Amino acid sequence: MSKPKILVIEDDNNMRIALNMRLKAAGYETIFATDGLSATIVAFKEVPDLVLLDLGLPAGDGFVVMERIRNNAKLCCVPVIVLTAREVRGNKDRALAAGAYAFFQKPADNEALMDAIERALKGTGALAT
Amino acid sequence: MKSQCGRNLRAELEHTQARLAELEATMNAIYRGEVDALAVGGPQGSRIFTLQNPEEPYRILAERMSEGVATLSAEGTILFCNQRLAKMTGLPPERMLGAPFVSKLCEEDRAGFPGLVQLALQHNVRSEGHLLQENESVLPVQLSLSRILLQESGEGICLVATDLSERVRAEEELRLSRERQLRLKDELLSHVSHELRTPLACIHQFTTILLDGISGELTADQSGVLEIILKSANQLRTMIDDLLETARIEAGKVKVARSCVVLQDAVREAIQMLRGTAAEKGIDLEREGHSELLVYADPRRVLQILLNLIGNALKFTPAGGHVEVKYGVAPGEPGYALVTVEDDGCGISEPVQARVFERLYQEGGSIDQGHEGLGLGLAICKELVSSHKGKIWVESQPGKGSTFSFTLPVYSLERILSPVLTENGTLRRAVSLILVRAVPKPTTAAIEQWSRTRRKLNELLCRCSLPDKDVVLPSVRAQPAGETFAILAGTDASGAELLAQRIRQQMKRCQELSENCVAQVSSQVVRATQELETPTKEDVEAIAREVACAVSQAMNMRSGSR
């Protein structure tokens, strides 16, 4: 089985670098998008196994991106994990209701985050159980 | 000549004194109301002043006043009313006269008015009320009543009505503006917290990347430095959380997600998290209590309260000190659990004890005391405890130590069922039970490690369940070892089986669990509820009792049919 491909949608440069290092170290392939608009295009083109989504994005809020992913036949089953600096209150419930697999607030507990990613990938069969 | 002059002068003086005495007597008579009219001689002859209407100037004054004024009989009938009062009610003054004043008040204020009049006959009284206006609306007024003497009928009441609508409007405006400001502050703080979290997340992420050895091996020294960075980043994070939490509390937006919490586990977890800090300072950190005690609370909040109180105790206890956490049923209050955090630190003086739960209060009033933090922790604790319907307090002797205590309601099955039973006010279609019967493997290691294993299993179950839909119930202990865990899920048979499947998979994946225990996971529907669009509180309570009964039966049956 090839490496699961994770689309990281994150507008903060440093955070992108950090997530890239961590995800690569855990054995995942990473692709990136830095704003809402390109995120949707990359997602449609690449069809990742999982999306790690920041909510506060230029050119389209994270919720808009999530809706587009959910409404696309090719992408509707791709698990979306939200990783945001926004408040838990309000956003978490909204994200889960919109179909997010999990919600993490920055700075997130890495162990829990990596665990959720692994679980989500095993759930869709992108990772062997 | 001289003596002539002296006599004349003396006569003049006596005359003047007599006139003065007469005048004084007249004045007194006028004051007493004994004189009806006064004839005054002057250069143009005598003039008569009638005094029958001595209040005339006051009437003019009353007419010109911006307050409503009325004279009432002791029975409350309007004998006189000024233009302003008539205007306040919207009636012409002639329709006011002779009417009982009470009829001009709005319905709710009427019953109390006769009592007010009776009181006013003894001393001046003030009260707020509402005048009924012609157009059916009401006018908020302040009523001042005082006793006066009326010529015709003895006692009466002078009533002054002050229009409060301006004040009420101003108060309403003030309230709205305060709400607006609170909201703005909340938005500002959310924004600030977001802006602070972004760089903090980077620091946190890169530090852990280095610590986890992702970018290469580290020397012990390097790891030590990184640990300090990580600790500081975590401290900063706590402060941001505190700041936001306080803003939220002020805006009345704190939410608690209650479930069943094993108090001992919460205390153990808090102590585990602070063990390092205690060891660094050389402080003895211990716990003692009733191991089976369950509370109905938000586990995150309980941990937050404990971390705060224990953290404080560690902060204010010198090296070599002792901190102990005790928990048990509150004496005299069987429905509540009592947790105390006792230290033998510097203690808190009495005036300070009264203020420690205030926001931003720090002993000495200064932040430069070598203790980090924002002074928000105890204020947050107080809010959190009271949102769980508990109490928090402190007892202390300066120099000897402090004891912080708080209470939380004890768990009962019915109490926790409502999130499982309802969703946004409507009943869920079904409630299911997922039972996990776990027994340690027959190896010495597995049996010895059982308490660790069961904690691990409980954590796993909590991770698998959805916070708003499922409730992990406390385990039922069975002899000799092994126990039944249960998750109550707001879902039907297929949903419950999916959850059971997820638990089986997770357990298989966890090395520690698969090495140390054998588990059977099963699911069953305990109640298929009929559709009730808007169940009343009583409906939910009745169903909760029913489900609680079914659940305890199912769990007993399980652990009994081993």
C-alpha cells in the first residue's frame, strides 16, 4: 500500500513547515494549499486521503472549503480534520456538524492529533488496520 | 427739658414694645390659622388681607412644578391635582378630582396602595409605581406620600409623582450599551487569543518536533532546554485559555458538559500532571479518599479546578512542604462530594481570604511576586464550581497553611441520561447499551497491572464515544477481577453495533490492552422511544428513570451471567 496522502490547508508558513516535518516523519505524503480557493482546486485535482484544515484562511473560510469537499462526489468520503487557532466554542460543534472527523485547537496535543489522523485513515481503508 | 425728653422716649419705647408684642401674637395666630383676615392700617387707610386660602401661593407653585402633585383624603380620593399630574395620566384635571387615586394606577400596583396610604399617615413614604395612561400605556413613576392636615376633614395625604420614564429609558440604554461593550470585549479577546495562538502553535510544534527526535538525535542538555521551552509555551497557553475563559464567564457563556466522573481518577490525573512540579520543589503531593465516589460533572472542568487548586498549593508551599488532596462524601450533604486541597504553605490572612476568589486578585496586589499567572484561576474555579451547583471556599491560618474545599453533585444514572435521550429538545429514536466485559489475562503481570489496564480501557471508551451523544458509565466491579464497562449511546441497533465494532478494533490495536486483557464487546437496544417532538421535563425524567432501570438490569445480568 502506498503512503497515505494528506492535504494540509494552512496559511501560516511556519506552521506548514512544522506540519510537513511531523507528517512526513509519521510516514505520510503531504501536499499543501495556502488559501481557500487553491485548497479546493488542489483537493479536486489530487483527491487526498485526508484533509488537515485550518479555519481562518484567505480567499474562502475553512467552513466554505469543507462544504465544497463534502458536496463533491469524489471527495465526500475524505476525512477532514480541523486544526485551528479559533475558539473551540461554537467552532467545534459547527465543524463536527459540517462533517469534520475531529477538531483540534492550536497548539494541539500532537499525540492526539496523530492518533486521530491514523484512526481516520484506517477508517477509510487508506491505511492498513 | 432733659427729663421731659426722657419720659417721652420711655413712652415711645413702651408703645413700640407693646406693638411688637401685638404683632408677634398676630403672627402666631396667623401661623396657627386662628385669623381669617387681617386689617392693616396705612397711609391709604386700612387694607384687609384674607387668609382663608393661605395655600394660594403654594397652589401656584404646585401648578408650575414639573412633578405631578395631588392632595388625597385619608381614603385616597383626589381632592386636588395639578396640571402636570393630569397630563401624566392623560386626563383633564376635572376628571381627576373626586376619583380614587388608586384607579389611576396600573393593575399590579393597586393592591399595595391602601397600605401605602396608611403608612404615609404615620410617616413619609416613597414607592415606585406605574400610572395608567389614557392610551392604555403605563408611565413609571416614583410616588412620595406625606401626611398633611386638611381643614375640612382632618388628615389627608400630599402625593408627589415623579416621572421615571426618562430614568428607565436611560437605564435601558445603559444596559444595552453594557451588553454591547461586553460583546465587543468578547470579540476582541477571541481575536487576540487567535492571534496569540498561531505563533504559539508554531513554537509548540517545532519544539515537539525537536524533542521527538524527528530532526535528529539530541543531547541530554539540548532536550533539557527544549523541555523548558515547551513548558513555557504550555504556561502561555494556559494563560490565554484563562483570559478567554474569564471573558466568557463575564459574558455568561460558560458551558458545562456533565457526565459521570470517577473523582479518584480525576484527582489521580491532576496529581500525575503536577507530579513533576511537586518533585522539582521537593513537595510531598498525596491523595486520600473514597475510591468509588462518582460525581456528575464536566470531566474537563473538574480537572481544570483540581489543577488550579493543586497548582496554587504547590506555588505557595515552600520546598519540603506537604500538599494533600482528600475526597469523599460531603459531611451532612449526602448528595454532594467534597474535595479538599490542603497545604502547609504560607497561609492566607483573613482579609485576603475574603478576596482570593475575586478576579485579578493576587496576594500583595502585585504581579511581581515571583509567581506566574494572571490571578484569574480562583475566580474561574469559583465560576466553574457554581455552574456545577457546588460551593467553593477557603480556610487558612497564616504561617500554617491553607485548605481549599469545593463540592460537586454526586452522580446518579438518571441525572446523566438527558444528553443521550434528547437532541435539541426532541427525543432520540433509540437508546442503546454497549457492554464491554473485560477480564485480565491469567498471567501475574496482567493481574498486577489490572488497575492500569482498566484505566486505559476507560480512556479508550471515552475516546470512541461522542461527547454529546454517548455516555461512558462507571464500571461495575465483579469478583474476583474483571469488570463490565458500559457506554450508553443515543443511537439505534446498527449505530450501536458500529460503535461496538470501533471499540473492538481499537482494543485490538492497543498493545497494552491486547496483552493484558480479554474482552467481550456486545451491543443491545435498551429502549426504542416513540417520537415525541417536544417532550416536557417530566417526560424526559420518566423515560430517564425507565432507561436507568433497564440499564442497571442489563448490566447486572451481564456481570451475573459470567
